[in-house]
Amino acid sequence: MEEETLFTKAVGNTPKIKVLEFLIEGRELDYSLSDIAEGSGIGRTTLFRIWDDFKNLKLVKPTRTIGNAKLFRLNLENPFVKKLIELFDSLIMNSLNENEIEA
């Protein structure tokens, strides 16, 4: 069983959250759907089932095509994405600060 991260402990451990966490961690990069599924630790079938939600909500945007693979990245202009990144970064910073205090 894989260990929960700070982010999944705070907001839930669902396939959508795992994908969001993966994309937030690599927010400056673009990925194929296979890379996103693998990096998120979910199956491709599961990703295909939820991917339309990500596109329809404009959480991701296409960047380029390599061969037959379309690449996507997190839409950093989306207000909801901005808030998620704030939450993610805040969780990390709070954890680091707590660890410094304990040390």
C-alpha cells in the first residue's frame, strides 16, 4: 500500500487528487497521458475516465504533439488551479517549518 502524501491527507486520496498532485509537483512541465497515469500511480483506463473533467474545467491545457502523443500541462492561469497550488505549497511550507521546530 502506498503512503499518503501531505496533499492527499489534506484533500483526499482519489484518482483526480493524485493527478492534480502530480501535475502541481511538475507544474512547469508538460506530459503525455501515459506519463500522467504512471506518475500519478493510477491506471490509464482510470485516467481516460476522468480526463474529460480536467479538460472541460480547463485545469489542463494542451502544449504540443510528439508523434501521436498529445502533451498537456497544468493550466496555471486557471483561478482554481492557482488556489490548489497555494494550498499545496502552504502544506509543504508548514510541514517544513514544523520539522525545523522539532529539530
